[in-house]
Amino acid sequence: MILNDDIHNYYEKLVIDYLAEQGLDQNKDPDYLADLSCIILNQLPPRYIRYEVDMAFYLPQSERFEMQMKVQEAVRKAVEFLDNQG
């Protein structure tokens, strides 16, 4: 079996979407965003998928909500951490 570009961590999409919703992708430079993303994703459990449609179809609403809450908390902590580095 060969792992390819189709396999990815679903949390990556949730993080990118949330950062865009918050406007951080517009307000911060690429280096900050790269560091922020690493810190965020290291706080979250991996959730590997092959197709986005699988998550949309099979993920219960309660689990989707829980994942979104985890992302929001991880983003909050990561922003606080980076902004307090001086």
C-alpha cells in the first residue's frame, strides 16, 4: 500500500477554515500562520481521511460540533502562546 496525497488529517481543513473565519489569514504573515498551524495541530488528535465526502456523510453532528470546539480552543491557546512570545 502506498500513502498518497489523498490521505490527510481532517483537522487540517477545520483549522484552515476556522482561521479564515476569524480573519487571521488576512491579518497575520505567512510565518506566523505556519507556526500557529503547527501549534494548533499538535494539540489535536489526528483524524485521517481519504475523501471529504466521507466525513460529511458519516460524521454525526455531535462529533462534528465537538471537533469544532476542540479547534476553537486549540486556536485560542496557540494565539495566546504566540502573542506572548516576545
